[in-house]
Amino acid sequence: MPRGRGEGLRRTLQKVRRRRDLATVDALGLYRTMVRIRRFEERVEQLFLAGKLPGFVHLSIGQEAVPAGVCAHLRPDDYVTSTHRGHGHALAKGTDPAAMMAELYGKRTGSCRGKGGSMHIFDARLGMLGANGIVCAGVPIAAGAALAARLLGQDRVAVAFLGDGAVARGPFHESLNLASLWKLPVVFVVEQNAFASTTRYEEAHAFASVAEFVRGYGVASHRVDGNDVEAVYRAAGDLVDRARSGEGPGLLEAVTYRLRGHYVGDPQRYRTREEVEQAQARDPVRRWREVLRSRGVPEEVLEAVEREEEERVEAAVRFAEESPLPEPEEALEDLVSDPGFAGWERTYRA
Amino acid sequence: MRELTFAEATREAMEEEMARDPTVFLWGEDIAKQGGVFGQFRGLAERFGLERVRDTPISEATLVGMTLGAALAGARPVFDLHFADFLGIVMDEVANQIAKIRYMSGGQLKVPLVIRAPDGAVRSAGPHHSQSLEAWVTHVPGLAVVAPSTPADAKGLLKAAIRSDDPVLFFEHKALYPRKGPVPDGEYLVPLGKARVAREGKDVTLISYSMTLWKCLEAADRLSTDGVACEVVDLRTLVPLDWDLVLDSVSRTRRAVVAHEAWRFGGFGAEVAATLTERLWDRLLAPVGRVGARGVPIPFSPPLERYVIPQTEDIVAKVREVLGERPRGASAAARLGDGGRQAPGGPQAGRGTGGEGRAPSGD
């Protein structure tokens, strides 16, 4: 970077940072994460509609504040489990957008060598234990990772991202009970985005607030405006710190809104255009941008972040486009790890 | 050699592996304070504490999901499912998560876990505590499936399963737990994916595993008095399967019967029979015979249970069938010393005539 411009930005940032309690670097970091997720998913939507991506995709546009605010508290060695709507969780945990984009293309260079796709992004080095095609499946996995961390004497925490749909499943309740019973270092983050597929939260749950409900399990909980990244950040910080210091599990209910359909191409007969337009006004990315501006972050700083993230996503698309597809026979790799198990292949192909 | 029960042998395997590797944990219902329904965990909690040997609530689906999470996070958990029948409760975690996670992640993650599943019919446990469900999991790629028949193999295979970096479903027939057998002193492993010849013979190969292996050995004994030499193969591991040993045996004997306690229809034996037929069509002198449970739930009342589960005499009868010595007439039946079950109506009756469904006295 040319020395002049970088220096200017840095000096401006230092000035602003002194004035605010949520340090501006953190604040800008949150913005950067949200912009990265937004740009990535907008691009994925375009690419999908252009027929470039196989399968189908679920977008979290409008929910970016939740992974951004939560993952800002996580270390690289902390664990995360995610959902079918999981691009944001992986990106916020630090997964390389290029590897993810290549995975969405089904390319050999993808995060999972083309074996998983959009609904199954993994990043073992960052403790990203998988997006998941089965609603709620990641919740016990996170609880188990938390139990292992404790038994192995580590101070790692695990975060399970889940949607409100998962709250209707048995393993959610079993996991809350067990996590509380055994004081596990796990935080359950419920992205209450108003819909489980096409069914509204109110049509599916006998209680209005998940956060309130789980107090019966003895789980510490917060309910926040999930489109307010600062509120998410503070509440998640409290719960992650508690979990890490051995005070047991927490649950964060982040009330947000799914601006896109359940999947790209969803006819969305279950809601009106007006409802979605009203929700656009609460767009978490734009909101946080306005807050940052009002706190004195210069426009040029924000634009620089946006430009960099735009470039990062474009580079990811180029990488994915230029990457080779896997050879068909690669389908038979990666099933098991034990080299002594050479018999596996022949077992199935005898 | 010293003798241990099957339950004691598995307990010893757990104890040795937990002592050797501090990342091995054991979870399940009734295992710590109670020592397991069959005594197979007795003393482990006393030695390793209630954190590592953990009594759990009845939340199998979540506990199996947690077992997976723990395995991904660097532990080597062993989960006791209490009864194999509870696979129905945990099937998403087993089939959609545990079996697939290494593959879906493009090989980034390993899944070193063991699920122990006591299965099979014993003492009228009824339809929800008697099933043999190994075919449910052999059908899902990515799961090792183990079903030992002897105490020595149970110990060596369980130790190998715990050390494996891949997920293992470990089926233990409940009727085997009190059975004694020789167990070597000291450290040994029985590798996954290796079958063994439990008895040598030249006329027909009986292929089995778990409890039914003993019925095959009994059948072989009975048939030997009539001059039929059965080779008996104990598969020990169903996935990965030791096709080399199986194909070698059957290409020598040129006849085979696969026997298991699971339902015959859609059972693991069907896979073995189909592959033998594909691979050894030119060598086989008869269709591969299959013996398995009849197509109803495992009933409660003792005579019903016994009727549904394959018995030694069913294996004997099936062997006779593949030997081409169906009881067509008095000479065949007499030579084979048929106890009558295969030839309803007695030596004079042809197939499908007279006296059907009547077991002669003495059966």
C-alpha cells in the first residue's frame, strides 16, 4: 500500500479509537466481517441465478450481524458448528472466501474438495466443525466438542449456531439440559430470523422467547436485536466469557429477519413484499455503517473496507472459476482415514 | 490359557485402553455406578472416575451427537448404546453425521469414536430389546462394523476399534456376555477387517459372525457325524470385510451358507451371497444359501422367539440343501441323518407333499 494513504487512515483511526468504548478497530472489524458476508452472498446469489453453481443455496442476507458479533469473541482454536444457512458463520470464523467459493462451484480446490458444497462447509484448522444439512445436528456436536475441551483440560469454547427451526427439535432441548447439567463451555446462538423454511416462529413454538424458555434449564441467556451488531457483540461477549471461565453454557437469542427466501428461487408465498421491504429498513449492515459514520469514522475508511472486501470476493470468484473440477474418481477418496483400512475400498467394490 | 467371559474381556479392553490413552472416555446409561447391564463396565468408574466414565441421562440422540463432537475435538470417546435397538433413536447422528463427516469435509476431519451396541435375542427381551440391526449400518458407507463371537476377539477388536481413527459400530450379542473363552495374557490387538477360519473343512463354507457363529460350529459338528466337512468362517468385521479370506474359502469348498440372526430379507448375508455369486459363479456348485430370522419382529414368548431366530437345525438344513442332498427319498434323508425338520412328512414324503408343517417328534 502507498505509504501516504495508509498512514492517513491509521492516524484517523487512532484518533477515533480514543473516543469510543467499543474500540473503533473492533467496530470496523465487525463492519468488515459483515460486508464480507454480504458481498459474498450477494455474489453467490448472482452466480446461482446465472447457473454457475450446482445444487441449491440458502442465504443469510440480513443476518450478518449475528456471526460477526459472536465470532469476534472467538479464538482460532474455538469450535463452531453451523447450519444449512452457514456461509456467514464460516466467513466470520475466518474461513478463506476463495476456498469456500470454490467449494460452492464444486471445484477440487474447494474447502471440502467438492464433497460438501454450500451446506457442508468445514474448516478444521479454525475449529469450524461443519455447516449441516440436518437442522439442529450441529447443536450436540458443539456440546460434545465443549465436553471434550473440558475433559482434555483446554479452555476452548464451542459455539453452536442454529436457527429458530432447530429449537423445535428434541436434540436442542437435550443439549441444553446436558450442557447445563455438566456446565459445558458452549454457547448456543439462536438466529431467530422469523422463519423455519416457510413456517413462522409463532406457528411453530409454544413460547415467545427462546432466551426466556431456556432459563428453565439453568442456562444463562440474552435476547437481543440481532440486527444490532453492537448488541450482539456485547451479549455474546458476556456468554463466551462465562463459558470460557467455567461458569457454564449460555444461549443468545438474536432476533433478526431473513431478507431472502428459504433458498434462492423460493417463491415466498408465505409473506408479502411489503413485509420484506419494511425489514430492509432494519438492514444490519447499513445500520452499522450509519452508526460508525455518526461516531466519526470517515466515509473514506468505510469505503476502503467495502472496496477491499469487494476485491476479496471477486478474487474468490476468479479463483473458483479458474480452478479445475475434480476427476470423477476423486469421489472415492476421503471416506476413511486409517491407512490400515485398505480393505474399505474393496469391501464396497468387491 | 486363562479363561474370561466375553463381558470381562471387553471390560479389560476398556481398562487397558483408558489406562494407555487419557483421551479415551466412556459414556452411557447405567455404566458407572451400576457397571453396565451385563457387568461389562464393572470397576471402570472406580479406577478412572466419574468424569471419564460417565453415567448419562436417556438422551441418546444428543449423546451420540456429542460423542461425534468430542471425537472431532481430539477425544476418543466410547459410547454405550445400552441396546442396539436404540439405533432407531440415534440414526441421524450415526448415518448422516458420523458416517459422512470425514467425507463431507474433504478429509479434513477424523472421527475416532466407538459406539458399542448390545444386540440379539436373549431370554425373551421382546421386540424392542432383541434385534440384530447391523444391516442398517453396513448399508451406510463410512462406518466400520464389528461383531465378534469370542472373548479373545472381543477384547482385541475393541482395543483396535478404540485406536482406529474412523468410527466403529461395535455389536455385542447379549447372549455372548457370560460365555467364557480363552483370552491371551498381555497386550494384543485383533485388526479390523480380518476374518478368521474358526473350523477347517472342504465340503461347504459356513459364513457367520457374532452369536450365530456358535450355531454354525454346532451345525458343523452335527454334520461331521455324517461325513460332511464344514469350513466355518467368522467374519468378525463386516465393514471392512475380508473378502480375500471369504472368497478363498468358498472357491475351495465351492459351496456356501451365510447365517446370521438378523432378518434374512435384506440382511448382510444377502450382500455376501450376491458377491459370492458374482465373483465365483463358475466355481459354485450350488446357489449360496442364506439363513436368517423370519420376517416378523422378534416376539416375546419363548417358543415364538425360538421359532423366529435361526437355530442350529436351520443351518444344518440349509447346508444339506446346498449340498444338493435335499431329502428326495429315503436314502438321502437316511444318509444325512435328517432330524426331520428339513423333511416334513418323513423320509417317504417328496417335497411339497403330505404332512407339511408338522415337526416330527424328537425335533
